[in-house]
Amino acid sequence: MLGQLFWAGVAILCAVAFAIVTGALKPDEQINALWLVVAAACFYALAYRFYGRFLARRVVGLSVELLEQLGQAREVHLARLFQVFERIQVRVGVVK
């Protein structure tokens, strides 16, 4: 719940910062560079969080069960990691 509120706050801050940068809120006001930095940082954080999850689940096909197996089995962690990389390479088309 707290994580959802945090990301909702980041999204709202990003929207406000972009509105200020584009001049949607106050068209006559000069743009402060700090708002551009805030907008970019929020946008990058949101993209990293949600697009990364999309890529991991839909494109690569990683599941929660596979990730839990990787976390629990430390002795075979490296072997499973190579399996994950092989899956990524096959999905992307690097290796057939």
C-alpha cells in the first residue's frame, strides 16, 4: 500500500512538473531548469519501474516462481542465472 502511494505521488509530481515545463499551468511564466530536472527524473523512475516489470514478465517470460527459485537456491544460483540469460537471448533472437 505504501509503495503504491509512493509511485502515485511520483506520477503526480511528474505530471505537475511536465505541466510547468510545457507552460500549461502558467503560460507567461519563465521555465525554471529545476522543473525540467524533476520532470525528467520522475519520468525515468516511472519508466524504469513499470517498463522494466513489463519487459521481465511479458517479453522475457520471467515468473515469480522462477525468481523465488533463484533466490532460495544459492548453490545453483549461477547455473540458473545462465539459464535465464539463455532464455533472454532466445526470446530476443540473439541465439536460436
